[in-house]
Amino acid sequence: MKTSFKAVIITLAVIVVLGIGAIVFALNQRAAQPEGGGETVRTDSHVLDDAGADAVTVVEFLDFECEACGAFYPIVEDLREKYDGEITYVVRYFPLPGHINSTQAALAAEAAGQQDRFEDMYAKLFETQSQWGEQREETPEVFRGFAEELGLDLAAYDAAIADPATLERVESDKADGTALGVQSTPSFFIDGELVQLQAWGDLEAAIEKAVNR
């Protein structure tokens, strides 16, 4: 009887452990899935190229401090030129917490966008990434210097940077990205579908396929 009782206890313990493991696994799987409700493009999204309602739409969630985004920048520029008139290209913010200046850079781009100079700041940030990236402290004065170099209205720029709505605008992009399952940058969507990147040419191949669909 003692042996039988012990066996029952062990069996119950195993069942409990397996049950807990199954619950943890299910929760982890649920957390890894997109939250739902995110939009790839909204009415206030920054459109670099607009090829019309019937064009293929390419959306990039980016972090201006991300080295991979910086490496993709010239590739993206080449693709925008190659598929000019065939694709609508949209840029959205997804600042990563490990990058000290990523949010400040996004704020600078958004402030410039309020003066219809988003693309100029977008290019400036990537072209100078090595100068301000990987810092230990935020350097907003560097981005203000870029605004001055671009000839922006500095009073309006300063007001935009200080306005909580500007940060909310950046955070709303990131919230959409998170809901869509974005976990790293750059992440590209073509007509609402996430592109799986394994090689440098995968983005072009996906665009080519969508354009000729």
C-alpha cells in the first residue's frame, strides 16, 4: 500500500508540473503573437513616395539609430528610384529601448515633418548616424543643429520638440508596430504582409513579386 500511495503522489506531481509547463508555454506563445489592432499605414503616416491608390505599398518600421536600418538606407533609396511610380513608400517610427538617441532622432524627424521637411531630416539622420549613434546620453542639441543646417524655423522646431503630442505621435507608430508583431528594425510590410528578410536581396525580390502580381 505504501508503495502504491507513493506512486500516486509522484504521478500527481508529474501531472501538476506538466500542467504548469503547458500553461507557461501557452502564455509565451500568446505573448509572441501580434496583439492585433495595428495598422501598417495611417492618415498621418509619412509617405516618401505616393504612386497612387492602386500601387504596391511598402511600409518600413525603423529606428534611426539602428545600424541595420542605416545599412538598409542606401538599398531602400535605390529601390525607391528603381520602382518610382510603382510603389508607395511609407516610413514609420519604431525606436528601440537599447538606443539612447533613437527617440530623440524620431522627435527631430517628426518636428521637421511639421515643417514639411520630413524627408530631408530622414536623410540627414541616416547620413550622419555614425556621428551621434551609440552615445551614453541623449544629444538633442545635435539634432537641433541638423534642423539649423536644414534651414528650419528653430522656434517652431523647439516648440514641436517640447510638445508632448510630438512624442505621442512617435509612440503611436511604435504601438502599431508592436501590435503588428514588429520585434526588430528594419521591418518591412508589403501590402500589409510582413516581409521575411534573410538576405540583402529579399526586400527587392518581394517588391518585384508584388509589382508583377
